[in-house]
Amino acid sequence: MTALKKNENLVVVDANTAKNYAKVHIQGAINVPHEDLYKDGDIKGLIKSPAEMAKYLGSKGISPDKAIVVYDDGSNKYSSRLYWILKYLGANDVQILHKDMDQWRSVRIPVTRAATKPKAATFTPKVNKAIFTTVADVKAKQKSSGTVIIDARTVDQFNGADDEGKSKGHIEGAVNIPYTDFLTDKGAFKSAEQIQKIVSSKGVSKDKEVIVYCNTGVWASVVYAGLSSVLDYPNVKVYDGSYSEWVANSNPVVK
């Protein structure tokens, strides 16, 4: 918390919607709604090209050489999504701040409703392809003993039994670890020991490649952040197109 007030090279990013940002946010925080970084089209959640995202982030005063702290409404869904996107674009120093307004106030982090007007910066992307994967990659790794595919959706969606009928099942070979399993009741990430116990029970280990997907990439990013940041797993990828793209391309699913 103290670092938020002292580090002049620090950029604080609020990943909430513009509406929520307008209600209250950390003074000086820049609003970057995660949906602003997605392509238009029928498949929701696909990120724009690195050049497009870099231009947008630069207009918000964000650059890869900055220390970046991201927070959201307390769910860690949107902060994790931006965390992964920023890592994909080559930002090295990115952290997620667990939102606790009472804690912020106790250390006198000023909050406000006034929008921050950032000074534009140059964001030159250095794409980290090692944390991004495609539908073709997933198909190629479905039966690989060295790869674990994680479905970060709810149990019902994984089983194709959700009440809304949006899911017909899951990608064959995937194991189900709902993203909420990584979080406490208050939305913070669980301890490394707790998360390790969860993933070990599903056959996930540091020596394996891990591919994570959900519906649109948002929930998958929470699992990515937990594995890569909390557990320091070296080979974790997000399938950005996720279930939405998979079924849109008529790929099979199982229950």
C-alpha cells in the first residue's frame, strides 16, 4: 500500500467498467476496462492485435517500463485479465492488488470520483508468445502426456449442464478447476500451499505445460495468474479464444 503513494514510476490501473470507476477509485488510477481491448465480432473476448492494444494502452499513459499495479471490483477476474494481457504484451513489472476499501482507507490511500487524465506514453509491445495459445495448439496437445488442459469454468458448464444452456460440455482431455477454487471468500488469491493442493489433485505440476481456457478468457486469466504468479509455474498459457471460439469453429466437446 505504501508503494502506491511513493513510487513515481508506478501506474495504478483500475480494470472496472467506466460506470464503476466513476463511483470511486484510487486517486490517480487510470481506467482500463478490459472489454476495451477486445475485437468486435460474434466471438466474445478475443483480444485485439498487439499493435492496437499497445496504442490504446499508450494513450492511457501505460508503457512496459512502468511498474503497473492492477485492481478491479474485488473479484480478481478483470485485474487478472489485464495482468495476463500486459504480460503478453511484454510488460515486466505487473502486480495485482487485492481490493479492500477498508484497508485502503486505513493506510490513507486517497480515493476519488474524479477521472484521471493520463499523459500519453509510448507502449512498444514485445509479445510474449509463450503465454498465448491458439485452437490449433490446443488440438495438437489434447493427448499429450506433457500437457494439462484446464477448464476454468463452473462444474455445470464443464459438464454441459448449466441452467442457461450455453455450454454443451468441455474440450476432450480437459480437467475442471473452477477459477473460484483459487480465491478466498473475499476474492483474494489463496495461499500457494492451498492452490498447489488443488492443482496437484488434478495432475497439474511444474514440469508440465499448462493450457487454461474458460468461456472468453477472463476466468482462465485468474488461473493463469494463480499458477504463474502465486506458484511460479514456468509454462502456463491462456487459450484466448476459449470455449466460445472452440464451438464457433464446430470443434467437438464431450460431457
